[in-house]
Amino acid sequence: MQGDLFFTDSGKGFPVIFIHGFCETSEMWFDFTQPFIEDYRVITVDLPGFGKSPLPTGDFTIKDVAKHVLNLLDKLEIQKCAAVGHSLGGYVLLEMVNTQPDRFTGFSLFHSTAFADDTEKKESRNKAIEFVEKRGVEVFVTSFVPPLFYVKNRKPLLKTIEKVVDIAATTPQNTLISYTKAMRDRPDRTDVLNSFDGPISFIAGDKDTSVPIEKTSEQVLIPKRAIVNILQDTGHMGMFEQQERTTEIIKDFLRLCTMPD
């Protein structure tokens, strides 16, 4: 994987990196991260191949992506930080923590999971690849994005959904397919949940069809220090569906991450 990642770096204080999900970019975090800039150094990043970051060449794994983001932290001379990963961003974050656990004072899985894909999920990924190859990215994202929001939230958040669709539609086809394969083939990372000594935040939606609440209920039992928040009537996009609530959740979590030992 070549080239530098596009990132934003705002505010002062303890560093926090926000990592976006599948068919998203750092733009997804713009409004959400504003309340944190007063107290923290907030970094957002376009993962390789998304947004303004260069497209990866050849096959790659989630671990390869994680190395790229760790290199960015090196470039920014960030030795210690907290991190928040949404969906795919959580998969990347787990690999980052697996590689350099001492770099993180805590991390948050925001609608994400440490479990590997099961057989049904792998088949769903394969069908998505076939669909994109036949119909293209734009048709795919118009059917993929709205169901990420709980059905009752879609009408009041229509403009937000349209914006997310527009961002998703900028995803290069090769990026979309390559990441779908990388997510499908990623390993189970519950060992990271088990071994990490700092606080781990789980933010889950009770109506999330991408990361079912049953899976979240299993993984929250694994860490030594789990902070669990289940959002009611929320799908996979809590940063939009429950912006105020999730902002407060992450603020509380970051206070834990920055407390002296």
C-alpha cells in the first residue's frame, strides 16, 4: 500500500483518532467531532482508497490497512492516544491495537465487532461483490446505505442519508471490492478484547442489522474493562441517529482514557 493518507488534525490536548467505516470518508466525522476539539486533539483519516487517500495497489488485508494508519500516527509523532472506529474502522482499529497495544489508552468499537464473519456474512459479502461487478458502485450504495439506518429514522434523517449516499458513491469500484474481500477474510480478534488492559467502549444499536445486538452482547463479556451502551431504536449509524447521546458517551469514555494510572 503506497502513498500518504489524507487526514485532518484539529484542536489541542490528548490525541483521539476517529476511523470511518465502509464506503465512508473522514467527512462523516466532521459535524460529530466538533464538540471534542475544545478538549482534545482530534484526528480523522481517509482510509487507503477512500476519499482523498490513494487507492491501494494489489490485494491487501485489514492488517495492512492498520499498518498504514499506524504509520500516520508515527508521522504525527503521536505516542499515546485513544481511538474510535466505526464498523470497518473498528476492524482496522482492532488490528492496530493488536500490533501496538501500548499505544492506546482505550478504544471504542462504534457499531463494530471483534468476531470474524460467519458463513452467512461471508456469503453476503460475496453477493455484494457480484452485485457491484454487474451493476456498479452507485446502484449498490443506493440500496446499501438507507438500511444502515433504523427504518423509523429514515424519514427524519432523509437529507443525512442522501449525503451519506453521495459520499459512498465516490468509492472507487476496486476499493469497494477489495475491502469487501478484506472484511470477509479478516480473523477473529476477540483475543485483543481479552488481552487489552485499558477501557473498551462498545456502542451498539438495538436495531443494527449489520452488527446484530446478539453479537455485541457476546463480545462485551470478554474485556476486563468494558463500557457498554446500547442505543434504543438505532441502526448502524448512531453518530447520526443519536448524535447527542453518542457524543456524551464518547466524552465520558475519553475521560476514562485520559485519567492518570
